[in-house]
Amino acid sequence: MPILETIGLEKRFGGIIAAQDVTLAVEKGARHALIGPNGAGKTTVINLLSGVLKPTAGRIVLEGRDITSLEPHERVRLGMARTFQINQLFLDLTPLETIGLAVAERLGAGVDWWRPVGSRSAVTDEVVEIVERFHLADVMHERTAILPYGKQRLLEIALAFACRPHVLLLDEPAAGVPEAERHELLATIAALPAEVTVLLIEHDMDLVFSFADRISVLVNGGLFVDGAPEEVARDPRVKAVYLGEELVERI
Amino acid sequence: MAPLADDVAGYLKRRARWSAVEIAFWVFAFATIWLLPSKHLILTETAILALFALSLDLILGYAGIISLGQAAFFGVAGYFSGLVAKYGIINEPVVALLCSGLVAAALGFVTSFLVLRGSDLTRLMVTLGISLMLGELANRYSNITGGADGLQGVTIAPIFGKFQFDLYGHTGYVYCLTVLFICFVIARRIVYSPFGLSLRAVKGNALRGDAIGIPVKWRLVAMYTVSAGFAGIAGALLTQTTAFCSLDVLSLNRSADLLLVLIIGGTGYLYGGLIGAVIYKFMQDWISTMTPQYWQFWIGLILVVIVLVGRERIGAWNEGVRAALARLVAHLVARPAVLGSAAPDRN
């Protein structure tokens, strides 16, 4: 049984169809990439999955449970977290506070209004682990607003990861990251624990083909092709709409 | 691993630790009980205003909710504490104070749902509208509130049956300052707790707050309720120390002045309301002895200057001063481990 499924998902904004009949199945533990040309509706799908948008038709099922009508924060509690294409961080907080906050929320300490954040060892232990995993230890006391872009991107993923998701939705994690900081970011993504299912939206084909074990192609709001990376790369229809010849030859 | 763990835990705790500047602030505040006995009446007003401004800082500085209707909670609790004293329903002032706070908090909870949605402007209008309605209700039901003449015949029993309120305001001042301090300690615990941190995060980015599992709506409701309770306690203190309550507790002026006080003091570091109240009250006292009728001219001028200096972040206009002060203290006391916490909350 897939860990995450969409059934006939559709989103209209007035007369514009941003997503139609998207039926997608993400297997447990998969590294699933969602690709497609600009405006194909990839971010719309992520927004529907995470609950930022409500679909006009269709259903979303997470681990056998229908979550279509749930609020974003409820979906997080059920085990699905996302990152954003454009950083959505708490600029006035430090990375340490940011991650501490997310961990405290998940452990149910978010309603604690009396004891300071750092007084729970369960929280601090986990914060330490995440800070190390995402290479943020050297900047953890800086204000998030002044971090280098690559570090902000890492924090963007670390923050979603701190929710301990079973399914992690990554919306163009490498977008805009300068070459010098890229390697660290890609290595961190590659090292995500195997038990976490990842659905990745990405433009960067190097990243997609090195990372994904399954690829879905979205065109004009609809699912176009779905399959293993080799099949997708060879599919002449995909070639026509999206991929360059050069890339296919490389694979 | 271990040093990093200590660093993390230490840092997350350290921010909540009391710094030398804060301790000095409160020692001085309590010292005024003996140092400035002739000023106790104005100091009482200042302490009440400070608590009222603290209540606004909790929602404006920490939750990003702007309000022009904080007087609603102040006034309702003010009338409530006056009425229970007048009719002998609750005689002991501290119990009456707590009940007044709860009444205001209940009103805050109910009205919080109206201010949750919408932009700053809608929030301003909704909060303003609620306090206007309450003001007019108090005017209409003058058989209960005394209307324009105010609530007459209120007598406040001694605190704990022991400490009688006196004409010079000595008891009243000690009482108000103590209540202010207790409320401040509670507010301080709140803002440094995970709950408070989640609110700061939501204020900065509600979209992401939702996306990491924070029930944004309920957090805002909770903070708005607490803030209303604090405002109510301030209103009840005013009634109890003056044995009187009139329509102006619900006036727009009171809410507008409050915003001014908080902006003078700066938002989002808890002391803004307190410092703002001291500056505001003493300027009022000082300028009005020189130009009794026109003192608000100078307050207006100061407001314009502050807004021009602070630009977009008017509540943070004195951030530079605060940071410089913290550095100075750190330099003087040279105990770096503890003094990390002397830096005022940057937000």
C-alpha cells in the first residue's frame, strides 16, 4: 500500500485549472520526484498535499487515512511535512531556536507556557542531532536573516525534518543555491534517512536523476508520465515536452 | 557531542535567565516605596499604566496583533471590581482582582475570534468597535454603572483584611507594584516558554508556523485571552485604588494613549510598556505643570519623531539604544557566561 496517495485531485482558480485528475501513489521509503515544465502545477500539488490549498475535487490519503479536509498543522502531526520553494523561515529567530521550536511542538511542549524551552532534555538532545545532521552547528547562534543562502536552504529542510515526518515534501530544495554551497546541500539531501519517504519537486535534472527512484511528470496540471527514471528519460513524449536530447543521452 | 549539547541546552535556557539590568530595574522599582513616598499617587498610576501597556505588548510585541480596543477589557474589569465592592459581593480586594481579571479574560476569549482573521486595519477597526459598543452600553445602563457621573459609593475593604487603603496612596502603591511584578514574572515565563516562542514564530511567519504543526489560531486565542486578563487586572487596580470608576475607563483615548506608551517604550522586550509608562507619566506630570492645557502637543511631537526614526518598525525604534546598553553592561560586569542574557530580546 502506498504511504501517500492522491485520487483525482483537482484545483481550479475560477476558470483556470491548476491541477486536474492528479492520481499519484508514493510508495513507502520512496525517493519520488515530481517534475514538469514551469507552470505545470507542481507547487500547486505540494500546496494541496500540505493543506495550504484545498482541492476543488479529489482526495488525499496519508497512510490509509483521508486527510483531504485537515488543516496544515494537523497534517504535520500525522506525519507529513514540507519545505517551501521560497524560504519560509523565522528570520528573527536563530537556527537553534527555530529547530528547538519545531521539536518542542512535536513533543507536545508547545502548550507549555511556564518552563523555558531549553529545560527539557528530550528537546535539546534532538535539536543537537538535527543541528549536526544539517551542518548548522557553526551558525546556530546567528540570526536566521543574516545566514548565507545555502545555510538558509539547509535550515528550511531541517525545520521540516524536525517535525519527524514519515513523508517529506521538498519543493525545489536546491533552487538558487550558489555552486560553492551546493555540494553540502545535495549531500545532506542524499543522506536523509531511508525510512523517510521523500517527494521531491525539482528543476535540476542532475539532482532528480541522481536521487529519485521514481519520477512523475506533470504537464498542464495533469499527470503525464509516471515510472522509473530510465523509462521516463526514454519516453519520447517526455522528451518532446520537457527534457533535452542531451540529457537522455547522458542517462 | 556533549559540548554541543551543553551549548544548545545552555543557550535555550540562558535567554530566560534574569540579567543584572533587569534585577537592578526591579530593585529600583521597589526602592521607590521608601525613596519617593511623596510621589506614590503618580507612581500608582504609572504602575497601573505599565501593567496595562504590558498587556498590549503581549499581543502586539509577541503575537503581532494590533489593537485599539484594549480599554474594553480594562473598563469591563474596572466596573466589575467596582460593582462587586459596592454591593459587597466580593469584599477582599485580591480575590476581587483575580475575578475581575478572569471576567476580562473571558471577554477576551470570546472576542478573540473576531480579531483572528484579517489585516492590521481590520483588527484595529474590530477592536475599536468592540470598545465603542461597550462604552455606549455603560453609558446607556447608567442605573448600573452610574453613567456620566461615574460609579459612586464604592468602598474597598482592606487587603487581606489587614492593609487599609490610605489617602496618600502608600498601600495602593505597594499593592499595585506587587501585582505588576507578579504579572510581569508570569508574562516573562510565558514569552520564554515554548508557547511564547511559537507565538514569536507565528508573528514572523504564520504560513510556516502552520507548516511545522503549530495550531496558529489557538495560540493567538490563548495569548489574546491572557492579554485581556492582564488588561482587566490593570483596570480593576485603578478602580480599587481610586474607589471610583467612570466612563473614561472604556474610552478610545485610553486605548490610543496605551499604544503611544508602548511605542515610546518599544515593543517585544517586555520592558517597553514599563519604561514607556514611566516616561509618559512623568512627562505628563512635568510638561503639564508648565503648560497645563497643551501638554499633549509635546507628546504628539515625540510620537512623530519616534515614528520617523523607527520607520517601518516603530516599536523597535530604541533597539540600538537597548543593544548599546546591553554591551555597556556586559563590558562593565565582565562575566560573559551570564551576560549573554543581558542582551535584550531582539525581535
